[in-house]
Amino acid sequence: MDTTVIKQKQQAAWASGDYSAVGTRLLLTAELLCEAVDLRAGERVLDVACGNGNASLAAARRFCQVTGVDYVPSLLERARGRARAEGLEATFQEADAEALPFADDSFDAVLSTCGAMFAPDQEKTAAELLRVCRPGGRIGMVNWTPDSYVGQLFQALGRYVPPPPGLRPPAQWGSAERLRELFGPEVTIEAPAREFLWRFPSPEHQAEFFGSFYGPTHKALGALEPDRAADLRAEMVETVKRFNVSDDATLVLRMDYLQAVITKR
């Protein structure tokens, strides 16, 4: 599996659309993760695949020493802009989750909210998260589960734009069993299932929103012939409806995820 080519394509996908429009609507998961990890003022915190900075800024609000890394420069610029607007201290730099440019044991806490889970080499990514976390430190992750809306969305995308052979589904990170495989015996893991409700005007609006702003769906729709793109849009709407818990015409989308706190011994 040539991860270099895969990462180039992934980078182009996440740079398309405008993920910050999605990320700013996921603030709650980052705040709850920081509470679960029990961050303390002054701790050194790394946010891996930080996107537009949700977990980085949540940690900065707790007066931590924060570094956020991502491989999409435009998202890092959005994160810097948000930090300036809120008057928060955080550093952002370009880096690959599979090859973090930091020494062993550099951080008290390593975070990732729906980010590192998309790196193509899961074993290498887990090894890097573990390597840069000090003994006794915590790795906190928010990962979409296989049966969640996002997990099912990626299954649908795979039927229209098949993933490279050998690439593991990102939603495997949303399984506690898979986390134990990835991180091995050097850690203890607490990984409760969580959910939050995401609110949109309608299922059709949400599908259009994701088609416009969420990189993987935006890229897939742009790569398909018009008839196939229309089919994918229809399947996106049907997928959303399966997770709709609204009792009126609006969409209340149940978002299932795993909130993992992994403590390095």
C-alpha cells in the first residue's frame, strides 16, 4: 500500500470544500474530550490532525501549552485566525500524523478529534501518538464509530469511489477492540460510547451542506458523472434520515462516537 500517494489524495480531499464550516459545528466534542482527559493548566498538549483547531483551542482555554498540527495549510490558517480572534495562546504547524516532528515523551496529553483516525497507516499513527506522549500522559481521541452516521456515510462513499486496496476503514478507530490492538499492552483504555445531536433545517439541507463543505463528499461528488453524483446525493439523504431523531420537519441528527482516554504507563 503506497501511503504517500494515498496521503496526497487525502490531503487534496480535505483541502477541498471548506472543512472549517463543518469543524466549527463540532465544538462540543472537543470540549468534552478535554474534560475527559482532565487537562490541567500548564500541561504540554499536542492536537494531531487539528483541522481548524477545535481541540487546540479547547485546551488553550484551559491555559495549556498547545501545539496543533495538520497537513492542510489552509486549515492551520483558520485555526490561527480563530486563536487570534479569541485571544488564545496556541502554536500551529504543518505535520504528518504518521511522522510527528517531536521528540519522544514531549507532551503530557495528545489529542485528536476525528482527525488522526483518517491517516492511512493506522499502526504507524498509533505508534506516533504513543511515542510523543510521556509515561503517565494521556491520549484523548474522538473517533466516529463504524455504525455511526459518519461510518455509514463512508461506506456509501466507498460504493461510488472505492478506497485503495488494503486501506482500513477509518471508523475502525471507533472500536475499543481496535484501539487495544493499535496501542498494545503499554496503556490503559477507557472508551465509552457517546453521542450528540447535530441540528439542520432538513435532511436535504444536511446532504447539500456536506456535499459543499465536507472534503471527502465534496471531492467524491466532483469526481462522478452527473447521474452517479445524483445517486450518491440521494443515498446521502437516505443515510441521514436513518439517524434523524427529530419529531418535526427539521433534522436532529444523532452523531455516535467513541470518546477514548488512553493512558500511557
